[in-house]
Amino acid sequence: MKGHGEKRSRKTEQFIAALLTESTVEAAARKAGIGDVTAWRWMNDRAFADQYREARREAMRHTQRDFRERPLSPLMPYARSSAAGKANPRGYRRRAPSWSRR
């Protein structure tokens, strides 16, 4: 008997968290403190894949909720002033930054 599995479950959670923040499986494996071969073996395990998929869905739900609850507040003054066609007190119209109009 190799052990009671507590270390694996802890490492699995760390690896899933790392997968959500790192750009590659290898980088996530390094961050979680596991080897690349172990990481790929876990990625091919159906139970792990289900846990990872659920973690991604949960992260996406949080992201979508945050966007609904907090609009792009720094851009709101630009949207209001240009939508209403009103000039600001200094006499010129505000424009949203070019990166926000793409």
C-alpha cells in the first residue's frame, strides 16, 4: 500500500489551480511541484479531466458574474458623455480610448 492518497489529492488540487493560471501544462506542473509525465498522465485520466473541466466552468461562471456585476466603470463616463452628445465642462467632447472601440 503506497499511502492514503492525501498527498495526491492535495497535489491534484494544486495542479488544477496551476492549470487555470499558467499557459502550459509543463509550467502548471512545475508550479504544482509534479513532473511533466505525471501531469500528462493525470490529464489523460477521466476523473481528473472531469475535476479540471468543472474547475474551468466554475472559473468562467465567476468571470461572467464579475462582468455582469461590475461594468467597465473606467469607460462609463466616456459612454455617457458621447451617447448624450454633451460636452464636458471644459468644452471638448470626451472620446473613449482607441483600444476600447475595437
